[in-house]
Amino acid sequence: MYRSHVLVCGGTGCTSSGSQQIMVKLRDELGKQGLSEEVSVVQTGCHGLCALGPIMIIYPDATFYAMVKEEDIPEIVSEHLLKGRPVERLLYDETVTPTGIKALSDTDFYKKQHRIALRNCGVINPEEIEEYIGTGGYQALGKVLTEMTPDEVIQVLLDSGLRGRGGAGFPTGMKWKLAKQNDADQKYVCCNADEGDPGAFMDRSVLEGDPHALLEAMTIAGYAIGASQGYIYVRAEYPIAVDRLKIAIAQAREMELLGDDIFGTGFSFNIDLRLGAGAFVCGEETALMVSIEGNRGEPRPRPPFPAQKGLFGKPTILNNVETYANIPQIILNGPEWFASMGTEKSKGTKVFALGGKIHNTGLVEVPMGTTLREIIEEIGGGIPNGKKFKAAQTGGPSGGCIPTEHYDIPIDYDNLLAIGSMMGSGGLIVMDETDCMVDIAKFFLEFTVEESCGKCTPCRIGTKRMLEILDKITKGQAKPEDIDRLEELCYYVKANSACGLGQTAPNPVLSTLKYFRDEYNAHIYEKRCPAGVCKALLSYYIDADKCKGCTLCARNCPANAITGSVKNLHVIDPEKCIKCGVCMEKCKFGAVYKK
């Protein structure tokens, strides 16, 4: 028996910050202090507070160390693990109070969360199947195979109200029911783990922190619809997730939780991986299936829908990682438990990847219906540097921008659609007053143009024409009629594109036109970017009254655009200036300004 367990985050964020080296150093120090038999070092998945990585939590007292460095390890081992005295200067500051160290679950970031999909992330070692089983893992599969009929499994999902977490929010139970109704000699269960939205990393964290939850849920799905083969389509850019999935599949097969005659019930199911090459369009279900078949990832016309004719022309269901991660818990706790959370039409919880202008960058899981203000101000810690909230982008390139007037909107599928955005897979990018909304729309459209498969003309050509207009606007070259052309193009592309990528591509443009048209007008009529972002509309100047002639600006200018001698006024040559802002950043006297 170990007296202490040290949990170190092994997710992508913390790994990139050196958590693997920290674990090596930790084990080495424990050996030196003779504590190797008393203290266990456990590699876990993501804890959620990615901005504070590398993260280390010491149990049984749940002491939370943030931004740990290798050189901190000897002190933590000798003081905390040997002498029982937590090193307060290294603790997450919110947990340190005048009355003692506060539990992690009582911090602002965690206390409003309710973890279902993320329940094991940051808690167990994802590379040890025994730890998953120890938290109730594979009990749902055992219950399904030994106590329930396929129809009963599907009815539980229908009663729970679970909707797909991949974007559109289609009822999961209905999707499974349609696939079950179609007889075939072979059916397939697919998982979309090809998370491609900029700023989204929800599915990746589940794959890295709790891969067996996905395997268990897919096996349940196979039983429910009558399939014997599953495929996980995962991004090749997720090497840690891919490695842990391979380990999990091998372990499940070894323990006969995958393969033939599972639990001696006669039911057989296998899962294999297929690596995606980074094409965003393969997040669309038919394009994903075409890619698994070994062809170029392009959408197919619907109908027929995948439940009728999907992978290899056979009935197929496809859900994303987060959707599957909810299913074992719904089976074990009952549909009423899940349906008691959330809103009338959006049940359960939702995982969001918080990014952008926010203190607590990371992953949060909250009940549907939680307001945007609660997520940003209370869980996310608000906007840094005293800036004001301006907008939040949900749904990535397929979503829209939510302005301050909707700051208190309860977030669910229908509310977001009503204001011109969408849930998407759960990316939530926060913007403050220094962001230009025209530039934001242009950023997302650049991504969509790059990722279009080019199969249909409205998306292939229409999005490029939209991007050209936005580019003209940000350069101050647009005319008033260009906004009308842009809006007309948006509605045309939306109505006529072949798949969801093209149909939703105009959303960032339409939502910013709806809520921030004054910024478009400023770019067109005044040749001015109100946020001071669009370089073509900026000019940098030096205030003669404030300039001390220190030469810092001139010495750091990469374009040699600044002239002036020591203790004399410096001048910026507008012809040479590349508008990088280095001069303004380096000036200690506030003499450089832009307008």
C-alpha cells in the first residue's frame, strides 16, 4: 500500500511543458529519499487547467501544484512527501487561504463543473486498464450484454435525451435506432476523433485521459445495432492519443473485452484505428467514411444516409468521442439521471475548450444551460489585463460570434442557433475589445477556404470570393456595395453547398455582420480599424514631446524604418514601416503610438 499518490498530467499541453521529464526526476528523487515503496507516481490525462501546466496533484490531501519545474522536485519531495509540509509558494494560488489549503474542488474553476465525459481525466492512469475497471469501467458493457436487449439499450439513450456532441446535435438514440432497423450482413460503428476546429481539444483530452470509455461505448453501440466491427478515425497529429488508444485496444483484447464471445455471451466486436491526414472536411460523416475506405475524403450526397448505406455501403453509425464518453455512465446511472441535467431540449453536460482572451485557458464540463457569463467570468476567471468582453466564438469555423448583448444566454443547441451561432464540437474562443471582428471573420474563412475539398462549386468558388471581399475590407480598399455582395454570397453558399462545411462556412461572417456591422462600416467608409488590428489601416508615429532619443525603437526596428540620433527626436518612415509594432513595444516612455 502506498501512503501517497502523486498524479502528474500526461496530456499534450503538460507534456509539451516538460511533464515527462518531471516524472523521471520525481521517481529519481523518491529513490534518493527512500520513498519509492511509499509514494506512487501516476501519469494521468488532462486535469483541465491547461494554462497552469505542468500540473501535479498529491493525494490523499489533493494538494495542487501548478507550473511545476524540474528544479522544484527535490524541494517538493523533501518537504512535502518526506516531512509532510506542502510547499506553499508552488501551490495553485487560489487553493492557498489564510485558514489553510482549500480543496481543488472548491476553486472557482472546478466547483461549477459536473464531469461525466471527463470524469476519469486527470484521475486515472489511461495506460492501465485495471485503473479504469477500478472506477466502474466495463460494468456498463457487462450490464448491457447480460441484462439488456439491443432495443432496451436504444430506448435508454432515447429516454436520456443525449444528442450528438460533434456539432449538429442529432439525437443519438434515434441514430442508433435507424441503423438497427436496416438489416445487413455487416454493420459498422465509427468514431469521429478527427477534431479539427481551431482551438478545440475536448476529444483529444478524452482519448488521452480515458480511452477505455470510448472502447466500452463503441462496443455497446455494436451490440445495440448489430455490428461486429468498429473504427476510430483519429488525427495523426494526436500522437499521444494514438499511442494510448493502441495500448487500450491491446489491453481490452487481452482481457477479452474486445474480440470474440465477449463475457461468454456470443457477442463479438472488434475495433481498429484509422489515422486521418488532417483534412477538416473529414469531420463530415460521409467524407470520414470515404477516407476510411481508402479514398480521398470528399462528402457523398445524402440520402442515402449512413444508417442506410454508410461505410463500405453498409449501415453505419458515427458519433464523436465526447458523445460516446457519456454512454457508459447513462447505462449505469439510468436515463433519468442524465435527463435531470441540462435544459428541456439539451440534456446532460457539455465540454468546452476555453481559449483566447481568458485567464483560465483549458477544459471545462458544465451542465447544458450554463450561461456564457458564468463560463467566462466565474469558471474562466474573466478577461485578462482589465479588458472588456467583446465576443465569444463558439463552433469554430462553422459557428458564429456571440456579442455582449447575449452574454447571459443559457448555452444549449437551440439558443445558440437562434442567435446565429452553433454548439459545434465545443470550442469557445473569447475575444476582448482589442480584437477586430472583421479580421476574426477573415481568419475563420481563410481556414474554411484552405480546408474545402473543392468538390462542389458553391463552396470551392463562393468561399474564395467571400474571402477576397473580406481581404479588401481589411485593407481599406472596399466599397459600400461590397458588403451587399458579401452578404448575398453568404446566403448563396449556405443554401447550395453540398455538405456541412460549406453550408456553415458563412456563419462567422453573417454573425459579425449582424452584431458588428459598425466595424465593417468603419473599415469601408472611414478606412479605419476601430480595434487597431488591420495593418493596412494603421500608421505608427512618435510623439515629439515624449521621445527621449534613447534609440531603443530604432535599434529594434526590423525594417530600419526609424531614424534619429541619441537624445534627439526619432522619426518613422511610413514607406519603410512594416507595422509590426516592435517600436511601440520596446519604447519605455510611451512615445510611440498608432492610429
